[in-house]
Amino acid sequence: MTLQSDRYDLTDRIRAVLRSADPDAVWAVGGPDGAHAGSGDGPALDVGDVTAVLALWPVIGSLVAEEALHLHTPLTTYGAEAAAGTPIGTTTHHLLTHCAGPTAHSALASLAEHLTGSTLAELAATRIWRPLGMTGTGFTDGALYAPTADLVRFLSHLLSPAEHPITRAWITESLRIRTGELTPARGLLWHPAPHGTWVHGETAAVWVSPRLHRWAVLLPTRPPGHLRTTFRDAAFAPTPLAPEGPRTHR
């Protein structure tokens, strides 16, 4: 089977999944060379749940690469303001792995802003989005908006050999189990999922599989329910979808 026919098959599989579940969902699947299939380019959309991995995660990674931030150093080392609202002994590693949701994300954003004197929006734009050519991405009224083309640029970079603006070391360290025997298993803001993927987001979601050299993004227009799972399987499973059965929602 040729690469072109593989991509037609992938598109057909995903469209079949979305046809009844959420035909207006925005989606794309691709690799280090860009998008292989998708719903097409469009205007910038509120990316919701994947904001942290598009803005916060790479900014923290850039500070680690500069050695301005060390994952296992208590936040109090960086000053009382950096540790505000966190338990004694909290580290950046704790916030990236053991905590989830707005509280941890807010603490990480405050830490980055304290260390640099710039806002998260400024840091993400200058350190990450502009170098990647993500000219349509930005915060508006506290929400992050990005067009599909910019999401493609970001996710393709994660599987490319490029070292800038997000280093290979940071990506590799983030996409491995960092929680030992604790459950749920987590990387650094990423969670392991089936088919060798790593996922971030509960409604809107992005998946990356270094093993398969493939990424996927889904921005649903309805409560996703089982759609997250069936979309992921269509995008990454090596065989056509099996009949519905008990599923997890990761």
C-alpha cells in the first residue's frame, strides 16, 4: 500500500468516526513533515484544554534548558513569591506530574513570570510561537486561540529533529513515566495512553507518539464522550477499529 493510499484510508477512518459523533469537530493527524489528514485550515479557535501544553509546558522547558529552573529544586529557593500558594517542599516536578488542572498550571505560570519578569503570553510568543511561525496564536480575554495551521506547526516540531525552540531533551524527558509506581502514571504535563501515545487535554486534546512518528489533535464542538477514544484509535491503531467494547477515556 502506498503512502498516499495510507493517508486516504486514515482520512476515511476518522471521517467515519466523526460523521455521526461530531461532524463539525476540528481535527488533524500528521507527522514530523506536517499534516497527513484533517478537517482543513480555518480561523483561530479557542484551544481550551490544550492551552497548558501549547504555552506553559514549552516555556517551562525553555527555562530548564537555560538552567534558570531546576525541576527538583523547591520553589522556595526561587523566592517566596515563586512558591506562593503551594505546600512547603513543592517542586516544579511535583506541579508537572502529581498535580493537575488550573491550580498547578497557575502556580507554574506564576513561577515562569517570577523568574523572567514577563507574562506567560509574552514568554510563549517570543520563545515558542514566533520561532515556530505560529503567527495566528495568542491569548484573547484570557483564552488561547490558535488556527489549525499553527497546531500543525507545533505538533510537527515535537516529532522533528529540530532542537529549537523546544529541545529534544525536554520532549524526551516529558514523554516518559515520571511518577514511578504511582498511579495514574504521568509524564511532564503529558499522560501515557494506548498505541504508544501521550495525551494532553480532556475535551480538546492532542496526542503524540514518537514510536509511530505521528501526532493528532481534536477540537470537538460537542461533549466528546467516547469520541476521544474512537478518534485516537482511528488515528493511531494499526488495524481498523474493532467493535465497541469497554473503554477508557484517556
